[in-house]
Amino acid sequence: MTNTESSARMLTRTLATLAGAFALVLAAVLGVMSAMVSDANQLEATRQRDRVEAALTTQVHLRRLRFENLQAAGVLQPVLNSLLPNATLQWAFAQVANRFLDFDGTYLVTASGRVLAGVEQRETGSQAGYDALVRLRPDLPGGSATPEARGIGNGPVSVMLIQNGSDTFGIIAADLRKGQQTAGDAAAPETAAFIVGYRKVAQAQLDELGRRYRVPRLEIVAERPADPLRRRDIPSPDGSVNAWLSWTPERPGDAMINQFAWALGAITALFAALFVYVFHRLRNAAQQIALRESQIHRLAGQDELSGLPNRRTFDLRLDQEIAQLGRTKSGLAVLMLDLDRFKAVNDTYGHNAGDELIRQVGQRLTTVLRLGDTVARLGGDEFGIIQTNMTAANASAALGQRILDALTEPFEIAGVAVTIGCSIGIAHAPRDGADRSTLLRLADTALYQAKNEGRNRYSFFEPQMNRALQLKRMVEEDLRNAIVRNELLLHYQPQVSIDGTSIVGVEALVRWPHPEHGMVPPSEFIGIAEERGLIVPLSEWVLRRACEQARQWPGIKLAVNVSPIQFRHKDFVASVIRVLDETGFDPERLELELTEGVVVEDADAAEAAMMDLRAHGVSLALDDFGTGYSSLIYLRRFAFDKIKIDRSFLEYMEATGESAILVHSVVHLGRALGLRVCAEGVETAEQHRFLQAIGCHELQGFLFSKGVPPEEIDRLLTLDLPFEQALAA
């Protein structure tokens, strides 16, 4: 048995002994005290109920006396003159009501319920206002209650509390006919017969009434108090009771308990002494257990390296904050952070430096947050932040900028100043999503967008990102299957001799006829294929299929575009040679088109690959010449056979314009270096004649043909002058 278990058993035996010794005494004492307390509290509750009834009766009596005094003093006589004009009667009644009648609304009505004059909130009252009052109390003049059921007329003044569902009103009706009119006048139906007033019952009035009659916490409640001595019914217009006048009776029995506090204190002290003795024995063991449990909980919810909460704690906290959104009516933001260039620091200075960088990043993130926000390390160099109480629209943008400012400052790692960056994705709740998985996914999508836009920036989630993400997923899933199932197509755009009479080559262009989305253009899936790692199998499929189909066009060059990612792949040259061997295509007829960025990033590796390709007879063309670096050093160093002038130089070109001068210079440069020059984007006969005049070798563009299926290339090759009509037009 461990020390903890032994102490627990000792505590159990001690408590059992104490319970047995004091059980009978405590039961007897508590029984007697309970009876005394109950009787005293019950008696006081009955007295307070009587005081409440007396208070309400007194209020009614005071109202009755006030009306009688007003009648006796003759104050009401001017408003009883039926011969007064309406305007005069309204003015006289308003003077009386504003001076003597303390109501929210007061009406002078006939016995049939017609309003002769009225005041509502010191404004002229209307028949509609009085009719609304009659709906609350049908026994008023003009109401639907039968004469037998009406309380009006049984006395000079009648008062009643009515609850209309949300507010409680005190409605008073004074019969002006009592002792003031003759029998003949009473029979006149259109003379003033009643003054009807109402006042909304406010808590301030109830507080004043409670202080005057010593009734604590006098209030109107919508939930029926269980104790009948603590409530008084307030009827609704339909006779049901949905509100109650409630109060809290004083409890003199509780005061009696206080008188015995010394006895209870002595008993408590005795028990305390015993418990102190027992707990002293177990204190050390309990402290050890608590320490171990604390360590276990801390390790379960904390990242050991950075000292920040881990993903488990982050998820729990995010669930809690989302659950409180409906109550606080304020939004929250989820920020996903990914450190830029962290891998470079880890690889250059070692894992210890990377760990130290993570710790310092965690400390800086903690300093830029407000109280109540949460930052956690989710794994690797990824952090998550929960920003709560989003009262300002730009709060998350301000936080994102503070994070960027903090993390772009140099870090001191092993005596070396290290500079990194940070990419941030931000999603808001409940605008973007209302559950944890959705918010994390959308914030991660925004983070991906921030990386694509150049890193070291923050990006908010936008709905079009979701559509782009769905497109990327479709491309990743469906394109992979399309490559395997040979569902892609190749079109070919002719490359024409400078005189426009013959086809000297074709450029392979991939097309994707999607079964659901129709023909997907390359601009929508090539870039995504590069991001998702599908460009290598896609490019290999294009090369293989193009070589298979171009075998039937002897003497024609086949141009195939090469992706930068594909070209930098270590097995690129080997894969090209393998495809040529397997398809039996003549390497001398293959021309690979490279962009300038391919050779700039790693010039040495690019030069080695290009020399290897040329050794096997493959030609190389520099595509989109003039849009990138366009350095003469690259043209001289790398073994290109052809340069292709980008189509942008031919758009809106004039024979004497700046673009024309550039095109003229490029053509002469290519010819001087012994390179063939091909112009892309030729669409007009004027462009054709200009390029022919300056000595360009090849042309490609819609003037001759767009990208067409291989069957159309077969047809064009059978013609002597395939583009005669286009040139003539």
C-alpha cells in the first residue's frame, strides 16, 4: 500500500468516527432550529402579504379620494359642459389632466365609449388610443363586457392592474355621473360620463411603494412564484394570468440562526481542528500528487519547445470562443501563420538554431497580442492565433501588420542576426464560417494565397479563394485520372516559312475536354498542375503523345514547351531520351521550347542539361524572347538554335513604332548569332509583310492557323499552298 492510499484510509476512518459522534447531536439541534426558523419565516411572510394588500387598497382609496376632491372643488366642472366646442373642451381637459391627473394617458369619454377629449404623453389623445385601452380592459365604457360583468359603475372610481404580455398598466376609471348629474342628463348618451386614465407601472414606482410599506424587492415577474405568500395575480385582457406582483419576504428565522452562530462556530472549530490534524498528515502526499497532475496537464496542453499552447489546447479554446459568439455578439478571427525561410535557417545553422528561433518567435507573438487572444504552436514552423472581441472592422488587419513588423526584425541566433518573414492567412467568424474545421480550412486557404502573392504578407479569406481551391482540387483529382486514361488531347499550331507557302514545324498544345466542365483551357490547369506536382507526368504525357502523332509528318519540326519545374527535374534529360527511344521519333526533328527564367535560376545545371540534349540531336528554342531577362550573355552562353519573339511585340505594332524597332533589332541580332528567328502572334498581312521585309525566318499566328487537331495538320500538308486564301484576304 502506498503512502497516499494509507493516508486516504486514515482520513476515511477519522471522518467516520466524527460522523458517528456528532450525528445525533447535530440532527437534534438542526431539527429544532429548522422548526423555529420555518415558523418565524412563515409568520413574517403572512404579514408582508397583508401589507402588500393594504398598500394596493390604500392606493385605490387615495385615487378615489382625489377624484372626489376634484369634483367637490369644481375642478372637473368645465370639462362636463357638453355645450363647449371640441377645441375648447380639448383645451380645458388638457389643462385639468396635465395639472391634476398624474397619468400617461387620460381620456374624457361618454358612456358609449366615444372620446370627447384626451391627453397622451402631453399630446392630444385619439379614439384609437382609447380603443387600444378598451381591448386591455373590456369593462371600460364602450367595451365588449356585458353590463353585469362590468366593474365600471359599481363605484365612483375603479382601479385595476392589467398585463398585456410585455408591460403592466394601472387603469383607473372615474364615473363623473355619481351625484353630479340629473336623471335627464344621465340619459344623454353623448355627454361626458367617465374619465379613464392609464399609467405604465415602472420599477421605480414599485421600489417607492416597497420602501413606504417595508416590502423588499417588490417587482412584476413573468414566472409564477411557487410560494403563494410571495405573489399576487395580475390578469391579462383575456382573463388568464401570465404575470405576478412578487416580493421577497423578510426571514427573521435567519436572524435567529445568526444568534446561534457562536455554537455553530464552536462546532466548526472542533471539526476544523480534527481536519487540520488529518490533512497535515496527508498534505505532503497531496502536494506531490497535485504537482504530478499539474505537470501532466501542462504537457498535455502545452508545446514543450515554445512554451505556447499546443494544437489540442488551440482547438479547445477555438471551440469555446465559437460557442460564445451568439452570446457576446462579437466576431473573432483565426490567423494561420507560417514562417518564411525557416527551413533555410534550420539547414544553415542546425536544428538547435531552428529550435531557438521557434522560441523567440513565440515570445514575440505573445507581446503583440491583446489580453484574451490566444497564440499556439500548431507544429513545425506553423502558429495559430485566435483574436476575440472583434469590435473594429480592421482589428485583424492591424494585428496582422503588428505580427509582420515584429517577425521581420532580425533575430539573434547563436550570435548571428537572422532575418525571416511570415505569411498569414485570416478567416473571420461568423462571416466566413461558424465551426472550427471550416475556419481552420479557410484560414489555411488564405495562408496559401498569401504565399502565392509573394510571402511576408497577410491575406484575408475571400469566397473566390474557395472557388479557386475547388478548381485546384478538381484539377489535382481529375487531371491525374485524365493523364492515366489518355483523356487529354493535343492540338498543333503550324509554324510557317517566311513566305507563308509551307509548314516548317508545329507546336504541340495540350487541351483537356472535361466530361462535366467542358473544354478546360491550359491557362486554368497548367499553373495548378505545377503547384500540385502533376506537371512532370503531364509534360511527359504531352511529349510522348506528340512524338507518336508527329511521326506521320516527316520533315516537320515538332516544338514542345518545357515547364521550368520539369526542366529542373533531375531525370528530365533521361526522360526525354527514353520517350524518343520508345516512340522511335527522330531527335533531329524535336525542338524543346524553354523560357528565359529556366536558365537563369541555376545557370550551371541548365547549361549541362542543354548540352546533353544537343548531344542527342535535340534542338532548343528560347521562347517568349524579350519579356524576361533577354541578356546577350545567355544567348552567347547557352546553346539555343532558335529564338521566338513574344507576341506582345506584334500587338498594335506600326511599321515605324517603337515595337517595330525592337522586333527589327531582335531579328538582326538572331541572324548575327546564327540563330533562326520565329515571330509569334502574327495576325495581319501587314505584320507578315513587315517581318518578311526585315528577314525573319519563321512565322506563327492566327493569320495562318490557330491550334488544330492532328487531322487538320494532315489536310494542310496535302495542299501545295495551304495558306493562300488567308494571305490573299
